[in-house]
Amino acid sequence: MELHRLIPFVPAKDYYRSSEFYQAMGFTQLFLAQEFSEMKNNQLSFYLQDFYIKALAENLMFEIKVEHLHTFHEHMLGVIASFPEA
């Protein structure tokens, strides 16, 4: 069996603010339906949905591998400063 794609569904307590956060990270938002979109960066993507269960959101984790860690870290410091609730 060969898998071709695996896309997680990510909950958002505040869908619009979350989409702004991921766009600031460098993702492009592709709307699929009202309050449901694909967040894409190169070949990586996930579905952002206006759906929230606290236990799921608090236990969801991403592993992000980048080519230049220092550059990404500096970028994310700025993003996080702009989104203190994140």
C-alpha cells in the first residue's frame, strides 16, 4: 500500500485569528468552504477548521523541520510577539 497524502485537521478556537497566525508563520490560506481552509507552505499543508474541543487542542502537536533553524527561530519570535495569546 502506498500512501500519497496525510493531512491533519487542526481545530481553532478563534478561526480568523488562527488563520492570521498561520499566515504570519508563512502559510498560504486556501479557502475550501466557509470557516474551513487548507493552510499550505510548499508541499506541507493542513486543514484549519472552525471547530474546537479544548482537550484536543491542548494535546495537538506539530513537529516542524526547517533548513535554517536560527532564521526560523528569529521569524517565530516576531510572530509570537504579534500573537501574545498563542
